[in-house]
Amino acid sequence: MMAPETYVLLRHAHRTFATLSIIGFGARWLGVLGARAWTQRRTAKTLPHIIDTLLLASALTMAYGAGFTPENAPWMTTKIILLLVYIGLGVVALRPAQPRPRRLVAGIAAILVFAHIVAVAFTKQPLGLFAG
Ligand code: HEM
């Protein structure tokens, strides 16, 4: 079992990486839609991978430390799947080769999926705010 202090620290880190991830995504998405040069620089492309890796690593370490499994915490499975959906939509939203309307719709969908992941995190229900 993980020390409670370690768990709380990891949860703080996890929330921070989640916040950085969505702010970074929003900024790049608006930047790509506005054809800003900085969005194609190496840092703008590499940093998100580092943040998202840390987001997932903090999550998996917490899950391991708390003994969460797909059986006793189905909401976590939902988060893992939706994280992949968020990343996939993000790829479409940020790719300059994609038609602009598709980048727009994919970006909005990515933000909505992210919002649902946050709702799942707080409610511990796969349906989040729709759980009733
Ligand atoms: C974009 C992706 C994600 C976002 C935005 C996100 C967001 C959050 C937030 C805001 C919390 C804090 C909830 C609270 O304070 O009660 C949290 C907690 C947590 N998340 Fe995530 N998360 C993401 C991905 C994941 C993934 C993929 C996993 C599983 C591998 C995961 C596992 C956890 C765990 C175990 C907690 C701690 C639950 C608790 O003790 O209350 N998260 N997440």
C-alpha cells in the first residue's frame, strides 16, 4: 500500500498535468487555426507528449498504489479509453493537413471529451454528470 501523503502528492501532480494538458491543447488548437508559426516549432510538439505521459504515469502509479482495478473501479477504465479518444481527436484537430472544418469539430469534441473525463474523475462514475 502507498503512503497517503504520496497518494495526495500524486493526485495534485495528476490534476496539474491535466490542467496543463488542456491549456496547452487549447492554445495549440487556436494557434493552428490561426496558422501561427510557433505551433510548428519543436517545443510546441514535444512538450505535450511529456505532459500527457506524466499525466498517465501519475494516474497509473496512483491506481497501483490504491489497488484500483477494472473490476473495483470501472470509472478508471472509462478514463483510460477516453484519454485515447482525447489524444486521437487532438491529433486530427492539430494537423494542418486536415480541412479546417474538421479541425474545428475535432477540437470542440476533444474539449467536450476532456470535460467528461474530469466529470468521471470527480463522480467516479463512467457516465459522469449523466449518471443521475
Ligand atoms: C485527460 C485525462 C485525465 C483527466 C483530465 C483527469 C482528471 C482528473 C482529476 C481532475 C482528478 C482529481 C479528482 C478529485 O480530486 O477528486 C483525477 C483523479 C484521478 N485520476 Fe485522472 N484524469 C485523466 C486521466 C486519467 C487516467 C487515464 C487514469 C487511469 C489510469 C486516471 C486515474 C485517476 C485516479 C486514480 C485519480 C484519483 C482518484 C481519487 O483518489 O479521487 N486519470 N483525474
